[in-house]
Amino acid sequence: MTESRCRLWEASGGGWISNLDDGAGRLHNRARHHTAWLNHWMRPVGGVMAAEFTDETLSTIRSYGGRRDSPIWTGSYLAAEALRFMSTGAPDAERALRETVATLHRWWDISGDRGYLARYAAPADSPEPVLALLSADDPEVHRDVLYENRLWHWRGNISRDQYQGLMLGYSTEGLPEYAERRRVIAEHYARQADTWLDIAARWRNTNRGDSGYFGLNIGFMPLYTWTRLETDPARKEQKTVLDFFFIFHQDFSL
């Protein structure tokens, strides 16, 4: 695989813009270049992971990290590409949408248990840094599972926080063939949102220090994303108040 640079799609003219300046004061262009980096180095077999390199040349992967949290960040990446596609119509954003949806579809299916999400999956003949994510002595890992005429390894023991990223990604507009699924999610949300907000108004953040990460994955991440995607002004205001409550009432003492 050769390294490529992320290019900016100009929606008005329907063409690519090359030679983006990502120097001082051009952080938005640096973010676009990071997308190419992310796709080249940090999405083994489609799942978003952290990457550790062998040396400062950043040319060879030593290992991947975040092996238990890939659904959160892969779903968040799906949402990001969906928003980019909605805003720009960029062909590479549509391609990324389709590839990521296919990856998540595989994670739903590979367990053979409907509704049970895999944390990650890779072919049994993957490169060594990928196979290290799915070692034989790990009790969460299911190995040599036949899926679509190929042997795969996959990680199970899913936890509820992993579904948050996927729900964010699935709730964002993008591929037309998923319009019906988004409609069902939106209708369910419309029926339940006011009840959820009434419950959330009584929340108290009891997370402390390092252990707070896990609770905030479950409680804060969906609230934060709902606020950004909400279109009803009254609900958006109520959620914004709850966002500020979480931000300014956290006790980070150890």
C-alpha cells in the first residue's frame, strides 16, 4: 500500500483541490491530511485503532492498541465521514462510508448471535501486528471462525459502551440504502427523547479520577452527540444545559 494525502473536494465546482497548506494557522487542512494518515495506518481491517511504530520514521507498525474499544471509535469515524459527505458530497467520503458500514456489518454478523457485536475481527492470515490483537490465549477471542468462506478471528465479551459510537454513526445521514434504518432510529428517538431528558435531569456524576472514563463513555458521549445532532430548539437547549453540568461538575480527585 502506498501512502496518500487527503485532498479537499470543492462542492461548488465538483473537483479536487490539491497542495493544501497545513502549516501555521491551517489546522483545518492538517486535519484533512490526518484523515489520510488514519486510513493508511490506524484502520487495520477497517477498525479504528491506536498505532505504535517501530521508530521515529513512522514507517513500520510495531503494534496496535485500543483492542477493546474499536467499535466506539469506528462508529465515531463513520459519523465523521457521514457529516463530511453530507456537507461536501466528496466521493472519498462516500467510499469511506460504504467501507466502514461493511466493517461494522461484519462485526454484527460474525458472532452468529443477532445483536451481539464483536469488538473487532480480522482474517486468520492477517499480518502479525493484527494477529497480536487476537491472541490464542485471550479468553475474549474466538479463533478460526468460518465467515463468508474464510477463517476469521474475532474479539467478543462486548460491553454496553461500545454501542454508543455505532449508534452515533448509524444515526447520521449518508448512504441512501440505509435511509429506512435511520428513519426507524429517528422515530424511536422522537418517541423517547423527552422521557430520556427527564431522567437525565436527575443524573449526578459520581465518576472519580481514572475510573470516570468508563462511566462517561456510557453517559456523557451519547448526550454530547445528541446535543450536536438535535434539531428541536427546546430539546437542544435542555441538552446543552446537561452538557455543561457534566463538564463543570466532575470530581477528578484521585
